Amino acid sequence: MKQEKVLSYLILSEFVLGILATISYYSLEPFLPSSLRNYPAPDGIAAFRFGPTLLWALWIAIVVTTIIAWIGLLNLVRAARPLYLASWVGYFVLILLERRVVSAWGALEIEMMTALVGGAILGMIYFSELSAKFRPLSELIGAEKENVA
């Protein structure tokens, strides 16, 4: 199978798993024991400095960056590789800044599968033969202009 096709399947898998993780996080919450559902998150330094609004803004920025990176990776744009890496670094920062989170086992498992797929994507775009096929955006736009003319 061509590596470009594998990359597109991995990106599709990450998209589907990300949606499933988000849905399962909220839909499996009622099945938690009441003591865990009502578990108070401590007011730590991160919770004091970074309010919920800033964390939501960071989460939205990460989602937008990831989607833009996916589009670039599917088109083999070289600038999409560091953008995708930055989205994962931003996600790890978000995890560090959030308060304690209690979630059902299913949501956590899907989230871990998403991380594994993300690691496979990072490995492909940086350490495989596919990494040599990425080209600058200007070269891609120039080729499109020639095809139109």
C-alpha cells in the first residue's frame, strides 16, 4: 500500500477516534459512580491562573490547528509537519493546565488510541520515506497555477 494512502487512513482514523472520544467522554459520564461524578477538582495554581475560558480558547486553537495540519498533510505540504507537531504539543500543554479529570474507562481508551494514531502519523511524516515527498507550499501553488493555465 502506498504511504500516502496509509497517511490518509491514519488521518481519517484520528478524526473518527477524536470524535468518538469526545462523544464517549460526555455520554459515559452518567455511568460513573456518584462519588466520582461529584468529585471536586482542586483549585490549583493552574486552575487559578488559567480560567475555563482560556482553556476553551486553547482547545479551539488546537482543533483548528490540527484540521489545518491534516489538510496540509494530505496535500504533502512541508509546513504542515511542524504545524501538526505543534498541535500535539499544544494538546499536552492543555492536559497539564486542566484540572483533574475523571472519565469512564471507554473514553480514556479511545483517547489513548487517538494518541497512538497521532504517534504513527508523526512517525510517518518525519521518519519514513514519505518525509522526502513533502514540498513547500509555494511549489504546490505554482504547480496548481500551471495546471489552470
